[in-house]
Amino acid sequence: MIQSLHALEGKTVEIVYQGFVYKGSLMGVGEAEIYLQTLSRRVVLMMSDITAIRALTLAKKG
């Protein structure tokens, strides 16, 4: 699973963590945590409490 998460580094993702949805850029993946840059701050999320991770595609305006 960690290998597939590394493929998402630098991409925009949506993470469901303890019932809350976080959206941002996946900055890095550790052995037990994920580093996410949201619009307002950086957060560290423990993998044991993550229930879903999805890559997001942003629609272009125009």
C-alpha cells in the first residue's frame, strides 16, 4: 500500500480521516503517517485512522 501512496506524492488527494475529509497535496508518506498540505496548513495524519484515500482531478476552467 505504501508503494501506491508514493505514486500520489505531489498530487491533489482527498483523505477520509477519523470521519473528516481532508483535501490537499500529498507531501510525503512515512511508515505510519501521511503528510498533507491543505489550503491553510500542513497536517500529519496517522495511517491507522485513515479509511480512504482518493486522487482528485481538478477540472480546468474555460
